[in-house]
Amino acid sequence: MVAILNRAKISPTLILASGSPRRKDLLSEAGFQFVVQPSPADEFDDPSIDVVTLTGKNAELKAAAIAPEAGADVVILGADTLVAIDGEALGKPTDLAAAAKMIGRLNGRTHEVMTGVCLLRPATGDREIFVVRTAVTFRNLSDTELVAYHQLINPLDKAGAYAAQEHGEKIIECTEGSWTNVVGLPMEETAAALARLGIEPRG
């Protein structure tokens, strides 16, 4: 008699190449197990490149920077989120004056939040890059209300000088598209892409 051993398929280890607490929370809430390893890559910034291409490129740079020391069989998740209005990317403000200028530009208008995601599996050469876009419309607020909002958050570490998950109801009128994308990682698209690479939530 020949014994047949049923061996469970071993999934690759998921590495989040980001120190963002928002992305960490989104993956955890979705049931994924992963290791956090912030990427050392410097973000690429070139005004001549359209915002969609730029977010995808930066996500790929972040994932690729982890690959040389990532281990045997891993999937690396790199992501980059930008706010765009009038075709121009708004990154993180350099100071409070720049933050006030940014949020004033968004006030009462619709802009786009774009997140580029790169999933890289060095052992097999698999690589998937996609960009998700969400339209966000701001309420028409007074200068006093905008100042009051910035007193509730730290705008200096946030693209566009705001955070949807931090008192976002005070400034956002409506969104069209993925809400988790606005927070920092489009989970529906990301979960589907991870499944294609053999990584599923574990409850």
C-alpha cells in the first residue's frame, strides 16, 4: 500500500513595503497576514509625467527596492498615493503654509485620489502594477473652517494636506469610487490581485 500525503499548499509571505499605518490597518482588517518592511526607495517626482504613470512607477520602485533581501518566496506590495487636481499631483506639503494653500485649492472642488499598487514576486518573476482612481468632492468651506480642520490633524504627512479617515466628514461632500483607495490602498482590487498570486485572507 502506498501512502499518499496531502500537503497543504504553502502561500508566499506577503511583505508590505510601506510604513503607512493606514495601509497596515486596511490589510489587517481585510484578514491578511503580512510583514511590514518600509521601502528605502526615494519617490520619483517629474512634473512632465502624468499622475497615473507616476503613481504606478513609484509603487514599482518601492516594491523593487525590497526585492534583493526579501527572502525565498515572497510577494512584495508597494503602493503610492497622490492627490491630483487640474492634472497636477499634490504630494505632502512642506510646511503649514503650503498645507493651507493645498487644501484651499481643493476647497469646493472635485479632485482625484490615485493609488498605484505594485505586486512583485521575485522568485517567479510575477509582477502586476495597477492604478485605482477615486473622485473626491470637497465641501465649500470658509477659511476659518479649513484652519479648524488642520488643527484636528497633522497635514504635513498627508498627500493633499488632508486625510479622509481623519475627520473627513468635515471637508468631504462625496466620493465616487473606492473609499479604501482614498484612505491609501484600494482593497477590492488589491485583494483580487493577491489572490492571483496565491495569497488569501486568513480570517
